[in-house]
Amino acid sequence: MISGDLGYMEKERLGGLKGEIGDVERMLKALIKSLESKHLDPWVTWQWLPVEMEGSLKSQSHPE
């Protein structure tokens, strides 16, 4: 955007980039909203780990 302000980029190209930036911004906001609405309890995820991983990770990070 600075290069457009300084005249190093054509206005048409700058307009296209601004549109792409807006698309990425909308996607990131949707991702953030989706992640915020999920229950992210790390201990709940243990049930989805393969058995060999589950034992090694539990012993390293959380003694029972």
C-alpha cells in the first residue's frame, strides 16, 4: 500500500491487492471467531491421540 502511495505501483494493481487483503482479513476473522467458539480443553484431546502417543505425552506434561 505504501508503494502505491509513493507511485511505485499502478492504481489497478493496488486495487486488486487491496481486494485480496480484504479477502484474507475476512477469512482470518472467521477463523478466529470459529476458534473462540470451540471448547479448547487440552485434556479433552487426549482421547483422540493414538495409544502410543497418549502415554508418552501424558507422562511428559501431566503426572496423574
